[in-house]
Amino acid sequence: MKPSLLLILLAVCAFSRAQTVNYKLNAGFEADPANGVLREWNWYNSTGYEGGIDSTVSYSGKNAFYIKSTTAPNPAQYGAMGINIPARKGQQLTMEGYLKLENVQNGLAGFYLAIIGKNGTIQKTDLSESGVSGTQPWKKYKVSIPLSADARTVNVAAVMAGQGQLWIDDITLSIDGKPFEQSDTVSAPLAESDTSFSNGSRINEIAPSAATNAALVLLGQVWGFVKYHHPAVAAGNFNMDAELFRFMPIYLATAQPADQQRLLYNWVKKFGAVKTKKDTALSLKPFLETDISWLTEQSLGKELHQLLRDIYHAERKNQHYYIAMAQGVGNPVIKNELPYAKMHFSDAGLRILALYRYWNLIQYFFPYRNLLEENWNTTLECFVPRFAYATSEKEYKLALLQLIGSIHDTHANVWGNEAVLAEFFGKRYGPLSVVFVEDKPVVTGYLNDSLGKKTGILPGDVIEKINGIPANELVQNRIPYFPASNLPTKMRDIGRDFLRSNDSTLSVTFNRDGKSFEKMIPTYTPMQVNVYKRYSAKDTCFGMAAPGIAWIYPGKIKNAYLPAIKNELKNTKGLIIDLRCYPSDFTVFTLGGFLVPKSTPFVKFSFGGILMPGTFYQGQQLNIAPTDSHTYKGKVVILINELTQSQAEYTTMAFRTAPGALVLGSTTAGADGNVSGFILPGNVSTMFSGIGVYYPDGRETQRVGIIPDIECKPTIAGIKAGRDELMEKAIELINKER
């Protein structure tokens, strides 16, 4: 058994909380008269482990460190010996040393490294890949990890999970092949020494007026522009949150626009002069230009307008304190942003910061900005009053939710267990699965079979009212609070939450065969019902749908299963790939390459960058190529619906290139591209689609989704009869083709 992800997370959390010490590595655990044997090493353990110095077993010298299980631990338990040390400069950190194992079973042992930045773990090694087990004599092992310019601390450890005993001796650390101590230490950027506002803005009230609203709009535009364009900010010389909180009270206390412009000009000048870049011919034509329509002399004044134009044309390095582009992918990595986890809703400055942070990230790093329904500058104007004058935490969180919804991206929502929003939507669930079918909320099954059947409500029953409120009215009330790329996906999520409540019971009026009935049904906690049951509808990944027709369910598939599956497919006349799910493994090329006889283009991407924030380019198309000597000869039908999202949409695009393949079903979720996550004040987690995904001919996938070749949707009659009408249609199409 491999150690669980929880084990690794626990290890990281424990080491991260430990005091960071100067580099003093007692590599052989030998006695030190001044500091003792362990010196700077720390011992971390869960119940069931002991650790310490062993003077009877060593690789060299007198001592080694040992970790030993004393009971049968569960997968979340571990024993670890580690140290936290300041990061140093370089490309790659390597940890080497000698390990001896005795009967290590039901787990793994090995070395572990983690690179920690200002806001948490940047990268860590995977014990499930580097760890060893069993009984092993003394042997040298090593692990390596890339260093980052954003590293602040390095966690170094030896870890054991499971049962048995581990000994560790003669550890060494090196950077790029040289001893660790010979590398220069990393100096924290100046921005991190500015901690005056780490606990809040100290701006508790903003006097409401139309003039204040206009001033806040302009301030948000200028602040974000400087944040992402000024080279000195990119270098980490300024804490932009603190700069905002210092300047905002002075700025808002000034009534006249001309005086505000002068204040803004002097404020921006403090970030320093810039060197403008020389104009060079670009090999690529931008797909989407930076929006600086707000940057006008009329709104800014002559001096500020010219200063911002100079910053816009400044020479910039391809590194930034607040933003990076993911290596090999290109989606934005948002970094060094304080979460203000203990924020109180009455902090008006933090509320405004949340708006500014989100608005500017979308302005400069959202690849689908051109698909926004409203002018993004107008959106800022609309939301300034809602954030500036919110009177409760619920108002603030709902404003965030609706702001996030305004980019129409199914990836973009408030993610995680957000208590205030959970209270707003309801912490309890009726035990019925509800899906909108024929534009009506229809019971399609049960979130818990035994609890659902006790209600007496059956699959195919149409919900008419909840607590006396008509279903249509409930939908209209909830639509603003369900972010999504398109209406089918919005209705998907409304259906999932249709029976949420804070009450222990709900009155449900439903229609069955033309007659209305009313029942009081109990509600349950998420632990008592499977809220996400319909997202994993099947318990296996492969089978026969009909004689000679196979089906694959990527929601349960693993690449390791594919050789056996491909062998089973040899004598079939058709294959149904049911992508009404999220793939459990990345099979775009491993399975997709089995479906195509020649290299075939299926996608291309758009990408932004740090040098010119807000400008996006389209890259070259990507092909899917044969991976097997014998490609599949049967008919391929791919099933999709609103559950087909992100990687599932990308996978559909790839599999669709199979000769004669048909896509059957209904429009997908319309959210494709690697996600970029970040935290807003109040510790609110969100994300957005970070790269643009298009067909080779440039057609959109975002918001549009994957359009089926043949539309087919479930019917109320089919749900009553327990039929999978899409699967039936797929079988019919394959048999018809033959």
C-alpha cells in the first residue's frame, strides 16, 4: 500500500510550522558537546511511532537516527525526522544519504523535500514515487527538487509510513552539484518587510456618494495597472496591498477630480522611473489586445496619463513577484497574495481590495476576457458600491459570488467549505437527485437509496413547489448565485442544490402522471447523503453495452487498464465512450492514439504573459498521433452532456478525431483550459480558466461547450422507465452503421 496524500500533507504542515533554523546539518548524528546529538533536527510523529538516536546501528561513525513503528498505524500516520532551513539560490536541490530498512510494510520510507514560499508549499517530492519498502541493507538514496526564486524555506526530512523500522545516516544537501552551504541565501523581497497592514486595512468606513464611487473605480484601475506593469513592483520592491491602504484614505478625503489626479500622479511616481522599451517587430499577431480603454487623458489628467503610458511601454523582465506562468502549460500562477484569513467583514479596505484583486486578475490574465457579456470596466463600476458599502459578511460574500459569476466561467466559483454561503444556500439536503429535464426539475434518483425511497417520491416525478414556492420562482431567485459558462451548466448546479435547506424538513409538491401530491421530506447533512453521486454514476470503467458493442467510462478508468481494454476491443464493431463524467486519468493520448490512424490536429491554445499583461496570442495546433500498430476499426460514439467539463471536454475534442466518430448528447459545461486558483480576502478560494482552448480552425469552446453531432437528451418518460436514452441511441447508431 502506498502512503496516502494525507500523510504527505501532514508532514508538510508539521515541518512548515516548525521553527526555521540556520543551516547546521549534523549529517551523521554524532555527538556535539555544545548542541547535543540531534542538534537542529526535529522529531515529528503520529501515534504508533518512536524515533531517536541508535548507537548500536550506523552506516559510519557511532550513531544513526531510527524511526520505528510501535503499533499498527493507519495510513494517515507517520514518523518523520526533519529540519527547516532558509532557502538558497540555485536550480536544483538534492538530498542524499544512507537508509537501512527492516520489514517496512503497508507503507513506504524515504527522503522528502519541500520548497516553501510565502503562502505555502510551492513544490514537494512524491514519497509514493521515491519511497522504498521491505528489508534493505545500508544503501545510498537521493531525491531532487527544482528550486524557485519564490522559495523562502526548505523542508528536509526522512519519513516512514506503515510498519517496520528505518535507520538514517550521513545526509548531505547540495545545490546544482555543489555543497548546500556554498550557495547564496535567498533574500526576501522588500515587499515582505512591509507588514503594517498584515492584519487589516484599518479602513472601517467609506462614506457613500457618486463621487466616491467614481474615485474608487479610477483608483482600482490605476492600482492594478501599476501592480502588473511597473518593473519595481514586479521585482518585489512594494507590497501593493499596503500601498493601497496607505493611499486610499488620503485619496478619498480629496473631493475634486483634479486634486485626485494630482495625488494619483505623485503616488505612482513613488514607484520609480522606468526605462521604456524599444519597439520591436513581433513574430506573432496578438489574438487579444490589452484593454487600456480607460487610460485616457480626460479621466487621468495630462501628467498622470503620460506617466501611465510610460509604464505601459516600460522594459520588463519575464519574472514577477505577484504572477508567474506555469511551466509547460502557460496558465497564470497567482502568488504572494495574503489571504487575510481573520478578516472581519467591517474592514472596508479589505472588501475593496478583494474587488480590485479579482477585477485586475481578470483584466490582465483571463484568456476569455473577450467573451464577457458586459464591458469589464462597467462591471467594476457596478460592483464598487456593493463592496464599499456592504453591511454584513453575507453581503460581502454574495457580492464576491456574483462578481465571480460575471465572467461566465464554470471553473470560477467560491470553492471549499465557505460557512456563510453554506448558511445562505442551506446546510442540509433532501435525499433526492434533481436534474432539469424538458426544462423541469425532475427527480432522477436518490442521493442515498434507503433514505430517498422512504420519501415515497419516485424517479420521473416533477417538482412543482418547495415550501409552497413555485419551482420557476425558485430558479429565478437562484440564477444570480450560480456561476457557470452557459445556461445548461447553471441549471445543472441549481438542480444539484434544489433541495438544500437549513430546516430539518421540506414540503415538496410534485407531479406524477398529471396529478399533484405534497409530501414532507426530511433533510440530511452532506455526510448522510452523497451530494455528488451523479458525478460518478458507474462503478466500473469497461463493459459490453450490447453484443459486439463495448463501452468505456473514463470516470473510473486508469491508463494501466488500457492494454487489457484494447485487447478486448479488437473484435467489437463499435465503442461507446461515456464522457458524462470527469476523467479519473489523463487518456487523451493513450486512448486517443488508439482511435486515430494518422496524426490529426484537434486543438490549439491561447496564452498570455508577464511582459505585456492583458495581451494574448494563439499558439500552434496540437495533434493526436497513433500510439498502436493497429488502430481501432469500429464505430466510435462519444456521449456528452452538462456533466462533461474541462478535461472531459478536452478529451472529447481529441477522441472526436477518430474516423467517423459521432458525438451524441447535449451541450457541455463550456469550461476548458487549466485552472488558476487564488485566495481573496476572508480566505475565499476561487479560480478561473487560465488558458484559452480552441478547435484548430479557431472556433471557441469556452461558454459554447462541445456541440454534439446529434442532439439527444433524457426525457421524463425515459427517467420513469429507468432507461439511459443516450446509451440506447448510441447502440442504435452503431448497429445502423453496420
